[in-house]
Amino acid sequence: MNKRGGIEWILLAALGSGCRSPQQPRSWPHWEAERDREDNRSLGGRGESRFGASGGEAWGGGFGSEPGHHLCLRDGLPVPDVLARIWLRYSVAGKEPVAFRVSCEDTVKVEGQLPSTGHGDRFEWISFPWTATRAGPLQIHPEGRLRLDQVAILPEDRTPSPEWSPPVVRSGGLEVRATDRSKVFDAPWVLKILREQCNALEAFLGIPCPPLVTLMAVHPEEWPDPGTGAFQSGTLVYLRADELHFAWRNYPHELSHVFQERWVEGVPLFFREGVAFLSAMHIERLLFGREELVAQRVSGFRELLADKPAPRFGQGSKNPMFDAKANSVGHPLSRESYEWAYAILWEMQEALGSAFVGNMSRALSDPSHPGVRALQDAQDERSKCRALVRMMEELTGRDWQPAFRRWGL
Ligand SMILES: [Zn+2]
């Protein structure tokens, strides 16, 4: 879909590193480099009534723009001599709509609002009446962060062809989106696996599936880390296009993080990771009967919790899982830190049964819950951990302080 031709797109103001959306995955391999090259590019097809940039620049495609900057299509687009509309395929990551205007030769031709698309990598079409007889040069000024993937000016009775954009397959609140060059074959099967896992997680976590869950199929050559099977960002899970057809590696784990989007903000990392692990083990057992795999994963947990004196894992006096930085982007934790979080939650589930996960998860989705309010009032990661342990004690009727002290909290 990446039709490179003669039309030059110029980003008139240089884009800074602030383009990185906070919702993007923590390891986003080529984002910064792509942005750096974005000051002068040649894309689209000269003479066509549209410009297309799908994919190629980032997994989701499109060009980013910041408030105060604008995107310019210097050669413009031909305009049909009948009633026409301008179509934009765009994404707005934040919850609020982004106001924008399109100007042509310094005259504003369109002013409007672009509603949130839920994520910077979810592009949707929107159209506005176009009354000018010319469309070039064409400038698009957003008043918030915007990514733009395609622009077309079409007669009023035409809509953008699906072939212009990477395919999107939807079923209810679930969707599968291809990125540049990637293919989604046997989409019904891909959606079936996704739906079964979402149904299992609804029951396990005791909370409804988010209204929209997206699988992004990334071309294998674009995949940044051969050791990782999936990435998650908001309600999107990124999978390699050739691994869409199996729920394996960390796909169920990342899907649990998608459900955790329903929780209030600030839930400590060790709990989010531990619950994602328990969710994945639940799915492995329930849907795929992989008892052996589960046994293998948990075989060293008792030793991990019993053998080493707290604090663990050597980074100064703190367990890195309780370090505020552990929640910040670009601060990778050791494999052992994750294993430790998995081990704690596994031990708790062994002691209390899996219903405790659902009870906690439901409570964490309720902002009016007193324990949740205390959690949100806590200022640092360690105090948040303590508030969470108090919530667990109230919900389970057990004193977890000695265990957590032993475990390094
Ligand atoms: Zn995780």
C-alpha cells in the first residue's frame, strides 16, 4: 500500500522527539530514526486524487504532527469538477477530539474536529465537504497530536477504496489490522482465538472485555525482537503476522494487560505483571491443556521466594520492582524481577484460589473503592505497593505483611 511517487510531503516544522506517543510500546525499535528522516519525503502518486502513506514509516503508518506544526502536500491534489469531499485517514490517540483546519493557498477551506480513534496506530477515515476548485498546495493544521495516513478528494458519490489502506477485519468489538506489507490470512480463525481468550479473561479477571480490542499484524521483517512474541500498547496487541494463528509465547500475557486498561491508574508493576502471568497460565490450561508448560514455568518459584534474603536482585537496597523508575519507559527490568512478581502472585493464587484475582481485579476497576482511593493517593511506588497489600488483606482476610516483608517489600 505504500505507493511512492512524485508528490512531495514536507513537514514544514521539524518534529521533535515528543512525537513518541506515550501509548506506544516500550520497545519501539525504529520510531525515533523514522521521525528524524521526516523533514522531506516523496510519497503518493502524482496525478491521483489521493495521497497514501499507509505503513512504511511506523507499524501503524502515517505521519505525525504536533500542535503548532502542519503537514503540507505541496503539489496538492486534483479536484473533481463535481461536488466533492475531502477524506482523511488519520489517528488521534488521546481521548479528546483534535480540532484542525485545512488551508489551500492561505485560505481556510475546512475546519472541523477529528474524534479520538482510541490509539495512535488505529487509523480511520473521516470526510468533510470540499468546495474549492483547487487543492494545492494543501496544508493541514492540527491543534493537537495527529497522525495522518491518507488524504483523498473524491466526488461526493465515491468513498475511499478499501485497497488503499492495509486491511482491517472486524467482528463485534474485536478487530485485526494489518500493517504495511503484512497479510492476515484466515481472519475468522485469528478472531476465534482472540475471542476465546477474551472470554476466558472476562471470567478470570471478573471484568468485561474493553469495548475494542485490536490485534496489529506486523510484517515479520519489521519485528524488532525475535525473542518476543507480542507487544501491548493500550488496547492494542502487536503480533507478528506469521504468528497470528496460535495463542502462544506471550500473546495471552499481553492480552491480560489489555484488560488491565480497565483498572485505575497507578496499580503497582509487580501486581500488573503477576496478574498477566496468572492470566496466561489460566489460558494455557483452560484453552490449550498445556499443564506441562504451566508446571515447567512455576517449578522454580518456591526456591525463588524462599532462598534469597530480601532485598533481591542486587540493585542497591531496593527491589527494582518497587522502584518508581520500574514504571517508567526505557527502564528495563531484569528477567529475574519479572519472575519474582510472577512467583508472588502464583503463591497467593495457590493459597487463596483463583477467585482472588477476579475479586482484586474488579476492585481495581472501581475508582470509588476505598482501597483504590488509598492506592491513588499514595505518592511513590513503594507506598502504592503497601496500599495494594492492604487491599489484598481486606479482600482475602489474611495478613500478608510477613510474607511481603520476606519477599522484599
Ligand atoms: Zn507484562
